Amino acid sequence: MARRHGRRQDGGGHAFRTLLVVIMLITAVWFASLYMRIDRVAQEDQAAPSDAIAVFGAAQYVGHPSPVYHARLDHVVSLYEHGMAPYIVTLGGSADKKNGLSEGDVGRNYLLANGVPYDHIIAETRSLDTGQQVDQLARIVRENQWKRVIVVSDGTHLFRIRALCEREGLDVLTSPRAPYGNLSTWGHVTRITHEMLSYTFLRLHVEAGWAKRWMEGKEEA
């Protein structure tokens, strides 16, 4: 009896270990596949004639775009000058307490200084994270009856942006900003990990407060 009981316990432990291995394998395959998909979108520029270009906000300092935001806006100006779209949407509502300017405001001002006409720019100034920026973009697209939009951000950010846009029924083309400086291997791994976890939480409909706060942090300053 004792021997049979021991065998039943061993069988239960073996089943648990097998289940654990299966879960680990599924998780590894999921993240490996996700890494490749994020990296593929990050390397591809789909820009083609569209109704508008939407640039996702990043940090700004005393009314001036941070290096990351600067690079995004420069890319938008280049797309605009090449006739890719007649309108530009600057997204981002995080306001600087010193001057009250949001990321959307700073983006608009930068575009104006680079020759884009005022009536060709729509500054969105209420969104506080990527999800809210997509919600606001969807509203603007529907109000203007646009069919297709080019979305601009950091390369690793675009996979999740595209997924959120598609969930809102938007037809978008991704166009990554140009790289600047030398990004360390650790920096690249951190960004990719950030996006993999963010997208996984999105698919699992995880709304944990601590997770959302970390996941919606800006990729860079």
C-alpha cells in the first residue's frame, strides 16, 4: 500500500513538472515569435500616400522636444515634404508645469517652425499614454473621414501602436523615426522587453495598475 501511495505521489509530481515544462515552452515560443514580429515592424518603413501623418508624443522640456521627439518630428517633416500626406496630427497631452505646453502643443510649434502651415496641423493635447493617443487619433480620423494614416514613432513602439489602431478599425502604415546616437545592447533589450510585455498584457486584457504605469512609460526621454 505504501509503495502504491508513493508511486501515486511520484506520478502527480511528474505531471506537474510536465505541465510546467509545457507552459515554459509555450511562453518561450510566444516571446520569441513576438520579438521577431516587433523587430520586423521596427525595420520596415511602409510610408505611402495617405490622408494624414500621426506622430506619437514623447517628452518635451520647457517647450522644446526631447531628442527622441525631435527625431520623430524631423521624420514627419520629411514625410510631409515628400508629399506623403497633407495633414499632420501631433499626439500627447502630458503638460509641462512650467509653461503649460503639452507634447501635442510642442509638436505643433516645431512643425510650424519647419514650414508646415497651421491649418495643416491638428494638435491633440489630452492623451496621457499610448492607448489614449490611439483613442484620440481614432476620433480625429473619424471626424475628418480619413481613410489611411501613417503613424510615426520609435521602431520598437510601432508594433503595439499598429495593434491598438487595428483594434479601433484604423487603416495605418507604420514609419519609424531615424535612429540617433549609439544605442547599447542593453538599451535595445530593455525596449524590446518593454514592448513584448506591454503587448502581452494588452492581449491578456491585464489592467493591473502597477503594470500599466510601468508599461505606459515612455521608451526614452
